[in-house]
Amino acid sequence: MTDNSKGMRAIWKSALDYDVRLLFPVLFLVGIGIVMIYSASSALALKKFGTDYYFLKKQAFFSLIGIVVLVICRHVPYRLFRSLTYPFLILALIFLISIQVSGFGFSAGGATRWLHWGSFSFQPSEVARFALLIYLAYSLSNKIKAGNIRDFSIGFLPHVLVLGVFTILIFLQPDFGSVVILVAIAWIIMFVGGVRILHLLTSLAFLLPLVYFFMFHAAYRIKRIMTFMDPWQYPQDEGYQIIHSLMAFGSGGMWGTGLGKGYQKLFYLPEPHTDFIFSVIGEELGLLGVLIILGLYVLILWRGISISGNTRDPFGALVAMGLTTALGLQVLVNMGVSLGLLPTKGLTLPFLSYGGTSLLINMASIGILMNIGAAKSR
């Protein structure tokens, strides 16, 4: 065998180490995201920073770092996270507490949700979501092996208590939307892990009155709900975002107005490169572009669920399901808000929206999913 043929076989074998059914949709979305971020943010960047490439350059940089993170997580054995469960948990708690007491917290829009250290900033709730996910997978898998997962005091109560600490700290920011997503992820992981349905349903019975109280306790949340019901009653304030988002989708039609030719991003649609990038896609790429994006997400979520279902190790299966659930909920909420199907919530669209923290965590999640998928076949 020639050196060339050996080299080609080595390259091919290396490529097969990556789950192409997961990798290709992710890379397509990242590539589309870079293009759409430039289209959505060029006017804003030129006005604020004097160059239309400001957000494009930063997102391209984070995309390259994200690919490196994906590769690293693909080759780091996922079982290593078992030994890091409690360090992750403690670190996430420190970050969440730091927002409240250390002065590191950065406030915007009446909420303190970011930590700033020099030029570096991130959202601790993103770290908390990952740490809680790993903890639940670790703890539940131990209970499954011990055979006491269905006991209230062992299989249910400890996980709810840890979840409660996280939700209280995130609620204090305040970030009610992230609390709801965190609770949904925990509930699904516990359900898949085999916690008794009666315990989960009972917890919902206690939780719903609290949700109702907190939703209607603050005037701004009441107005947000009223705006969701009829945004046209508040066209100049709370309803402004969703009205212009719906106008963007309406203008796009089937084929879109054309890449770069959208109108709503020109200082009409707030945060067009982050929270409402899906609206820009709907306007410029039309229904066809929206369906392509949806199809790519469906492929990723389908593959994540398949990896979870085919993994014999309970810890790996629960981590895979948790990562897939977190990704799916982000997609669901962002798209639901953009289409006026859910109340406004500042949540980015995975792989597409501008933002380093979200992109790096999601790329790491894909790398971990690939590692779990490869491990179960060995």
C-alpha cells in the first residue's frame, strides 16, 4: 500500500470519528448564522462602532473557537464529567451568587444577568443549566443502578432541592424565563430517568400556583402577558418588538426579499442579530429559508434523541437527553417569541444568534453528544 493511500485512509478514518449526521447540520447553521448576523447587524455596527464588520468579525472568531471546543469535547471521554459533577455545581453557584453580592454583575433592562471581568462577559445561567444537567444525570444514574430511583426521599427530593436553589438565585436576577426553562429541563431528565410520575405531577401541582403568583406579582410581567395576547394594543412600547417581528415574516413571503435586503433590521426590529435573528431570516430568506432552518434543527434533535436512546450507560443517556432537551427548548422559545406564539423572552437561537457564551456552550454540547454516540458503539 502506497503512502498516499495510507494517508487517505487515515483521513477517512479520522472523519468517521465524527457523527456527520450531527456535525453537518451544526456547521451549516453556524455558517448561515455568520452570514445572517452580518446582514442583520451591519447597519447597527456601522452606526455604533464605525465599521459594518464589527459583529461579523466577533462571531467568526467565536465560531472558530467553538469548532475547537467541539473537537476537544468530542475526544474527551464524557464519563470524565462524572468526577466533575460537584465542582461544576459549586462553580455555577459561585457565579450565580457573585451577580448578587460581588459587584461583578452587569445590569441592563432592569435585570442583572451578566458577569463582566474586563472585556470578558458571560451569562451564569448558561453555566448553571449545564452544571445542573450534569448533576441530575450523575445523581439519577446512581439511583438507577442502586434501584431506588422511585423512592421519594432518594429519587426525587434531593434533585428538587438542588433545582430549587438554582431557580431562586436565577429568579433574583430576575430572569423568570430562564427559571421556567431550567425547571422544564430538570423535569424531563427526571421523567426519562425513571422518577415516579406521581412525584413529578405532585410537584407540578405545587409549582403552578407559584408560577401564577410570580407571573402576576410584577406589573411588567402582567403587561408582557397582555402584550402577548394583543401586541397591537401597545404598538409603541411592549408590543413594538413582536409587531415588527411579525411584519418581517409577512414581508418575506415564500421566497424572501433577498439576502441583505430586509427592511425591519434597519433600526425597526430591536436586537435583530441576537433575539430576533429568526425574524430577519424570515424576511430575507422567506418561508423556504425558515423551513431549511427548521429541517436542520430537526436533524440535530433527532440525532440527539437517537444517541440517548441507543446508549446503555444511564449517565450518558441522561446527559444526551438533557443536552438535546436544552437545545430544543432554546429553539422552541426563540422561534415561538419571534412568531408571537410565546411571551417575549430574551433567549438566543442556537448556532444562529450573535453571542459567544451561547455558541461555545452549544458547540461543547454537540461535541459531548458525539462522544457519547461514539462510546456506545465501542
